[in-house]
Amino acid sequence: MSAAAFPPWRRVAAVAERETRFRFSNFGWLFWDLCYPAGYLLALGAGLSHLLVADIAGGSYSSFLLPGILVMAGQTLAVNSSWALFTDRDNGIFFEHLTYPLTRANFLGGRLLFNLGMGALQSLVLIAAAIFVLRVPVGPGRLAGLFVAALAAIPLWFFFLFAAAIRIRRMDAYATFQNIVFLGALLISPVFYPIDRMPSWFRAVAYANPLTWSVDILRGIAFGGMHVRRLALEAGAYAAGTAAAFVWALRSLRTALR
Amino acid sequence: MDTPPVVVRDLVRVFRGKTGEIRAVDGLSFEVPRGSLFGLLGPNGAGKTTSLRILTTLLAPTSGFVRVAGFDPVREGFAVRRSIAAVLQDNASEQFLSVKDNFRVYARLHGQPSEDTDRRLPAVVERFGLGEVLSEKAADLSIGMRRRVQVAKIFLLDSPILFLDEATTGMDPLAKREVLERIREIAREGRTVVLTTQNMDEAERLCDEILIVAHGRAVARGDVDSVKRLHAPTLELRIVFDEDPQGLPEFLADYHPASQTFADRRLTIRLSGSRRDAANFLAALSARYRVADFEVSSASLEDAFLEAIGEGDGK
């Protein structure tokens, strides 16, 4: 087989297709991927918006919640992808995949492409639920930006958790690690509540949390009212974090059996 | 001159763990000519699988020179992977996909156009008796059947170099025979096959050349006959006499047998030497005694294997 006959885009597409077939073989996984974050948004958005008397950060609680849930949804996809790796490793197909005519970057790229596709579906479901059910006022001019930013929030978590799942070989150890990271990142961030009035130590940790950076960016795009300089700084930090996570994932994949 | 598709020189792989170093592969060297069937034989822990993992780009060697299809598996892993197909030891399958989708995904991930896959698939399915399970999920198949799917996949492709790690383990005799036959065909087509096995009968029937490894080192190498001659150079003769042979022990003593047993006019004796020596012995024996029947057999590859790894008689 010549390299021209199997160009990089086809290799990446083949990996993404395999991931799609794998995930669509189980509707439980699909439900988890697509509906679980929407359930969070609807339950918390509808419930807490009526309980809270005062609006948060100049809007309803549903409006405040939407960017955070969009980022959390991408994080959930990354968690599911990392668990799928354990399934693949346990039945041996993961190592067989590594003997296929793909570069390690193709392998990662294909899985990321699948996550981006699922992320796009998820984001559409979430944004539609927010606009039509919770009456979140996202202007039409900001919708595309919000959608793209939600997708851009996916790669860092995908690469990071994928690399961690390769390196932490034991399932029980990974479950502990993932719960700490997932919940820790969610709770020490502005996903569910504003952090401006939190203790200084809390804010310090939250500002070092990549989830905070992407939630801030999404919130800025959706509703404005944030400092451009701060958003640019957070976008830069996020891009650097994504690049570092990609390199870590690539190295982990290259040494998966060492 | 044609460069061998697989070249391994002084290959070393050391695993470092909490309990110290393990030299899984300790200075292996071999070459596999194009279109040949090469067998890596050895007991568990001999270093066969580690060697295969290095050749298939899964593991980096600690030191040594390795080339597959002319490429370095460490620096040019992608180029190596474009030339190979591998069946690893685990029963690897896309568990949650149907058998048919297992084939399609495999071919797709190897860059094979769908129309080629559709054209080849019916023959592969028929040969491996997978027609009735095509729409079943791999996870629902027996281990032997899953192994059959795993091995059958490589016959969808035209990869010039195949690596098979204990490929027929867990298969029933019919499926095993089919796989061995297909592997032979592949070699006849000019493709190169490197396989590991613990099944001596399989290696004896299949391989052009074998390398016996123990503790990561080569202990015997060559074609099956020469390894057998070198490491188990005895012939076993079973003779039946018409009447009790008088003075037989004295007669046999001149031939220095490796072992001998005699009961009920039946003699079993193991002699060193060639088949011509055995013929001379039989001629002398039948000139002196009335021989009713005889049978001569050479040592099996299993005998040679056990001798080579130091587990044979008297070792």
C-alpha cells in the first residue's frame, strides 16, 4: 500500500469511523454522551433559576450555567474516551491498533475527531435546550462563536485524560484519579457558581484550572462583559495547555508498552 | 542482492522492574529471506513475544540492529507498519462490533478500499467457516471463534510481511489446518511470514527455518531437519524377532546404543548416526537373527527442541 493511497486524512477518518461504530454499538453510551449534560442543564437551570431570587452576574442562572455545562459536556466525552481505552486494552485490540499503518498522531487525531463530532452534537442539543426550554438569551450573532468555543474546549481534556489512562494502567487507580480530577476541576471553577467572592486560595486554584479558562471564554463569547485582555490570556494559556497535553498523549502512546 | 525483509542483529531488550533487571531478549540475531516461513520457537518466557513486539513497532529494543522491510521500527515505525500485518497473542477483537464490522474496520484502518474488501470478504469468510456468525458481536463468540476472526482478518490484506504470535492457539483442528494451509499459500506468493509457536508439530510442518530461543538467547537455528540432526541425532529402531535372539546383548554392545529395551522378542534401541548406519546395523542383525518386522524413526522436532533448551534426556 502506498502512502498516497492512504493519505493522513483518510487514516484519521478511519480511526474516527472506528470510534463512531464502537460508541454507536451501545445506546447506553450514547445516552450518557448526549443526554446526560442536557439533563444537568435542564435540571439545574430550571430548578435553581426559580429558587434564586437575585440574578447571577447580570443574567439568569440558566444563562450563567450554559457555558459551564458546555465545557463539562466536552470533559464528559473525554472521560468516556479514556474509559474506552481500558476496554480496548483489556481485549488486546489497543495494541493491535498500534501495529496498523497509522502514525501515533493519526491515532490520536482520529479519536479527537470523533470526540469533536460528538461534541458538536452535544453542543447543539445543549444550546437548543438552553434557548428553547430555558429561554437563555443568546444572540444569533454569538451562537457560532459559542459553538466553536465549546468544541475548542474539548482537545485539552481529551489529550490529558487519554494520556493518563495509558500511563495509569490499573482501572481502580484510574477511577480514583479521574474522579478527583473531574470533580475537582468542576467544583473549583466557575461552572456552577461565580468565584469572584470566594476565598483567595479558592480563586488562586480556580484561576490555574483550565476549566476556568474555557468557561470564561465561552461566557465572554455568549454574553460579553469580560475583559478582552483577560480572555486573551486565558485563551493563550488554554492553547499552551492543549499543546502540552497533546505532546504528553503522543509520548504516552509511543511508550504504551514500555 | 535482495535484502531480507527481516534483519535482526544482537537484539537486546531489558525490562527494569522493582525486583531488578530482566533480559527478555539477550543478543538474538537472525535474518528472514523473502517468501519464507520463519519460526521462533521456545518455552514460555523465552523472549519470542518480546522479539515480535519489537519487530511490530510496539516495543523499542534496548540495543541491537533491527530492520523490517528495510526500515528501523523505532525511527521509521510508520513505514514498518505499512508493510506488515500482525496477529498478536491476545484474542484481540473489536468486541462490541459484529464479525462483519470487525473485518470492515480492520481493512479500513489498513487503507484498503471498501470495494476490495467486499470482493475478498466472501472467500475469507467461507474458508474460515465464519458465515453463520457474521452478524454476531465478537464479544458473544467463543474464544476459539474470536481467534479465528482475528487470524482471518490478515487474509483480507496483501501485506508483504506477516507476524503471527501463537496464531493457532485455541483453535479446533479443522480451523488450525485451514490457517496453516493459508499461511503456506501466503509464503508461496512470495510474502514473508514470521511466527512464534510452542507447537512443534506445527513448526515442523510449516517452517522453512526455525530459531529455538531460551532465556532470550538463540540455542539452535536452521531448517527443521538440520536442527533435528544437530540436537537429537539419534534414530529409534523397533525390531520384532521370530525367535529368542541368543547373545543379543553382546551383539548390540558393538554398536554403543544410547538406550535399549528388550521384552517378548521385541527390541527398541536408539542409535547415533545416519540412516545409512541404521541400514548397516539392520543388515548385520538380520544376517545373524531371524527378524520378523522392523521400524525406523528419527527424532522429532520436539526431541530436538527439548535437547536444545536443555530439557532433554540426561540433562
